[in-house]
Amino acid sequence: MSGVPIIGLTGGIASGKSAVADILEEQGCFVSDSDMIAHEVLEEKDVSTALVDRWGTEVLSDDGSIKRSEIARRIFTDAEERTWLEGILHPRIHQRRRSAINSVIESGRVPACVIDAPLLFEAGIEDECTTIVFVDTPRERRLEWAVQQRGWSQEDFDRRERAQLDVEEKKRRSDRLILNDGTREQLRTRTCEAFHSIISDSHAGGA
């Protein structure tokens, strides 16, 4: 064991996981953003070719890049298509993440690594984590944020949430909870408290 904690972030859709990840990054953590990696993987030549072979050129933008809105429309209305896409993306995302985290840990320059992954449990990523943090945000607040900031309808929100593991099950399977029901400063305080507790526990465990 390296002794460097691997913190998995989970929560409901639009719960503020990215905000928590940003705060942890400010604390010196290395953050692996699975959404960002997925966007990069989608542009790999063999992946984009596979998508066009299956779904046609409708999935391409005018500049030839993958049209993510079209991908989302397909996978969030058809579980079979979502499973097919995940079978292509997840192994590539896992490989990139593990390589990056191993490199960072070997450098010895970070207090912890953070995995920000919407499908933390669904993709089996929890097995890579030493602790899992659930960002606990009221559903009405999450819906409001998704509508205002992402331009989703409630139907979009509900459809995407149904495609993920139940929020209460995610919460049950997590080790720690960060409540996100107030201001950004309150979230910062709670996140830092959780982070310092995780570091303290890791040091105690390695003693």
C-alpha cells in the first residue's frame, strides 16, 4: 500500500461533486475527473469510428467531433445502447485513470488522490478507493441546479437519474457524507473537515 488515500466521490446528479473535487484540489489533492477523461476517450479515432459505425454520422458535429448531446439522447433512452457504450469507454477510462494516479502517487507530492466519477459504483471503481465520500444534496436543489445551469428539463433530470444507481443506495454504500445544503463557504468548511479527518485516519492506519 502506498499510504496515499484514494477518495472516491459520489452523490446524486448535480449534487456538487465537482465543487467538492475543486476544493480538494485546492488542498493539494490530485483529482481524476472521469467525465473529462470520457470526453477525451470519445475523440479517440477507434472510438469515434465505432460510434459512427453503430449510430451513423448523426453523432458527429460539423467539425467532425463527437456530438455529446446526440450520444446522451441515445444512451439515456435505451439501456442496451448505454451498456454497449460503457463497454467501450469504461476500460479506456480505467486505464487512463490508473496510469495517472499511479504516476502521481509515485511522485510523492500529493496528500491524497480523488476520483470524481458519476458511475463510481456502477463501474466498479469503489474497489480502487480507500474511502468513499457521498455529497448529500437535497433533490429539489439538485433539480434546480440542473435546470438553471445545464438547461435540462425535469424529464431530462429524471431520465438520467434513473440510469444511475439509486441515490439512497449510493449513500448507504459510502463511508463519509458531506452535506451540501448551504453556501459555497459552508461546503468548503465541511469538505476540508472531511478531508483532514481522512488524512488523519490514513496516518493512524499507517502508524
